[in-house]
Amino acid sequence: MELETAVEQAAEVRRSTRTGAFLRKLKKYRALLIMTVPGLVYLIINNYIPMYGVVLAFKTLSYDKGIWDSPWTGLDNFKFLFNSPDAFTITRNTILYNVVFILVNTVFALLVAILINEIKGKAISRFYQSTFLLPHIVSMVVVAYLVYGFLNQDSGLVNTILTKYFHKDSIAWYSEAGYWPYILVIVNAWKNAGYLSIIYFAAIIGIDKEYYEAARIDGATRWKQMTAITLPLIMPVILIMTLMAVSSILRSDFGLFYQVTMASGPLIPTTNTIDTFVYRAMVQLGDIGMSSAAGLYQSVVCFFLILGANLAVRRYDKNSSLF
């Protein structure tokens, strides 16, 4: 009996210690925790509360009955989705575009970050950082009209150069699907690689300068310093950013694939992704059930992709994984 009492008292002491430590951490970091409240509220309102709508993937929505009273259809929406000839196309397009985006953006961002790090003047360095970051904050609607200004068949800059200086026929860019995989990769890199380069630049300037000084004493070239010091030391950051990108590999930038292409019909086979498919199914066809099924399919696959990618990274370097 005395032994049981002693064990209970010891357990109570441990619980009290853990509770006290937790409360002390809350008090210590209360300012930071308060700063997270707006983001947390935004996340709950925009990401968690709407999750109840996932039931629409298993129902036929009746507007007069509402979501909860609409009839259940089981997996019929998924059967219709996967029996559709568009299912393979939209999945293929989404994955392939994102794989290319990840590769191109990572390489370009690393190149820009390394080059900015070579600039000695702080003012010039900050100017280039701002210049590369600026496209990331530009609305995709603005980007769409910038691209249209270049590619408009009648008065676009590209066609003007082709006809005036090279004496070529103008190209109907918004009717020729073959050009758009390259155009979208370029636009995406222009808009997003700059933001990624700032993250890599921040990682690079955090490297101890003594490594480079020792390498220079040993006669290492700039290329050798980059491959033997810079890239290995920022590899954890590269892996984390790649993991975050892989987690969204089945999600596409709706503005890039719908607004930049001006929703052109002839481009749909090349530019149709899961997100644009969901939009067209919901708005143009009015099929809420199938669009919800496509969205759920997208989320579930992304969930398992991030788990798999994180597991692979943990085997390579546990400290570089997300969890």
C-alpha cells in the first residue's frame, strides 16, 4: 500500500513538473504566441471550417435541401470522375508541370542566390533582392495582362518583332497549344523563383565565413567553394523547400493556368489541371459533386505524397525532415 502511494505521489510530481514547465513556456513565449493568433484564426476560418464540405464528394447536391439533406450517392462521383477521359489528362498535366516547376525554380533560385551573395555592395545587393522578389507579389491578373501584352496576335511585342524584324508570320499564341508548356514554365519561374532565391540567400549568408577563408587558403576555386561548402551546408533548406513543394504537387496555380492562358479553349488539352477542371466542372457544368470528388482526390494524394517524401528525407537526414 505504501509502495502504491509512493508511486502515485511520484507520478503526481511528474505531472505537476510538466504542467509547470508548460506554463512557464507559455509565459516566456506569450508575445510570440499572441502574434500567431491572427494567422491561426485565418487558418481555422479558411482551412478548417470549410472542411465539412468534404461530404459533397459523396452526395448529389440539391440546392433546395442544402448540403446535409441532399441524397447520398456513395462513390458515384468518384466513378464518374475516373471514368472521364479528362481524369488522366488533368492528373498528368498537374504532376508534370509541378515537377518541372520544382526543378527549374530550384536551379534558378540557387543560381540567383549564389550570384547575389557575390555582390559586395549592400545597397546593390538589396536592390537585386527587391527586384527578384517583386514579381512574387504581383497579382496573377496583372501577370496575365503582361503576358497578353507580349503575346497578343495583333499588337503583341513578340509578334511585332517577328513580323517587323524577322519578316515572319505572326503567331496566334492563344490558339497554339504547343508553345504553352514552355511559356508557363518561364512565367512561373519569373514569378516564383525570386522568392525562393531570397530564402536560399538567407541560408547562404548564415554560413560561417571561416569555411570560405580556409578554402581560399587551400587554393579552392569559386566553383569548388560552391560545390563543397555552399550547397552541402544549405542542403537542409533545399530539402525542406522541396518537401513543401512536393506536398502541393497535385495542386496548381489557378491564376497561372486559367488567367494567364485567358481561359482559351484550344489550350485546354495542354493547360487543363485538376484545379481548372474543378472550376470548370463547378461553374460551367454545375457539377458540385464531381468537382468536390476531384478536390478530395487531390488532397488525399497530396497527403500521402508528403508523408512518403518526408519519410525518404528522414532516411537521408533526419534533421532535414519536416516531422
